[in-house]
Amino acid sequence: GAVVSQHPSRVICKSGTSVKIECRSLDFQATTMFWYRQFPKQSLMLMATSNEGSKATYEQGVEKDKFLINHASLTLSTLTVTSAHPEDSSFYICSASLGAGGAFFGQGTRLTVV
Amino acid sequence: QKEVEQNSGPLSVPEGAIASLNCTYSDRVSQSFFWYRQYSGKSPELIMSIYSNGDKEDGRFTAQLNKASQYVSLLIRDSQPSDSATYLCAVNDNQGGKLIFGQGTELSVKP
């Protein structure tokens, strides 16, 4: 299947700093990528839809100034968690859309803010 | 609001048995349906997709779709302890590949 690479897999940062997470589609071009977060024992929560060459579409309740998304090319989308706080600690996962064929997920990033 | 519903479980089956996972969805116009497996601490992995009414088989997995009843299921035959995971049902939102996920069903296969 299609390969989506997410980096880093784990990151620990200090409160108040920013963290950038990268999501790459390795063997196909993804005009649309999605960013999710997942708390323990809960399902995936869609944060935003990342569109190549245009602004991301954020879900209700997600602060766009806190979670900056950039989709500068057909193979790379980035999520930057700005001024991170402990409550931002979570599992962040990206996926790349194959249209009606579903989506493939990156490996996920475990963010811990201390 | 479009919804996808699953029993959260946990569903416990003995090794070698058939595990049956169920999912209902609210949007009648949905066309694409997916099952993902997620091991603890890992990201979801696509295991089955189905687009037409009826059954689709892939190895030990069979997906079943009934659009009239807005119901999709996943059967796992000869369940193995390595099948123990959370299974997520997802429906395409018909908006550029956006998926709506159920809350997931935790499956435990006991040796």
C-alpha cells in the first residue's frame, strides 16, 4: 500500500516552546492530507484538512493560530504546535488521502509537553 | 451531523473463533467504507475497503456492506491473539477523501 512517513515519532518539549511535525507521502502525490489527535482510549479526532497550495480547513474548536498547518508541496504537510502546554500532550497522526480509496496514515507522533 | 457508530467493546473471543465487528452510519449517500486496525500506541492500518453491497473477502477477513440498512461489518475467521487490537470503522465523507471514524471496537483474542 501507499506509504506515509511521519517524523518525529516521539518528541518531548518544554512548555511554551513550539514543535513541528512532518508528514510525507513517499510514493504518491497527496493534494489533501489530514491531521488527527488521539487521547488514550479514545478515537481519532480530526483537527484539520491540509490542502496543497491553500489554507488548511480547521474543525470546530481547533485553534488555527495554535496548530499551524503548511502544505507547501504535493508530498509534504507540516503541523506546528505553537506555545505548547501540557494539555497539548497527545498522539498526533497525519493521513494522506487517496480520494474515494481511503487514506493511509503516518506512524504518528507522541508529543509530551513538560 | 454525520455519524459512525460502533460498539466500544471490549469484545473477547477465544483463539480460532470468528470475531464479528459491527458498524452503522448515518449518511445514506456514503459510498466508501473502510476498516482500520490500530494496535496500542500505533497508528491505524488499513485492512479492508468495501464499496458495493455484499461481501468482500481477503484472507481471514470478510467485510460485509448493506447500504439499505446503513450497516457494515467485519468478520475475522480463525482469530489469533495477534488480532487483538482496536478496529476502527470509517466512512468517506464525500469531501475530498475526508473520513469519519467510529469510536472503535477493542478486540481481545484469548489463547
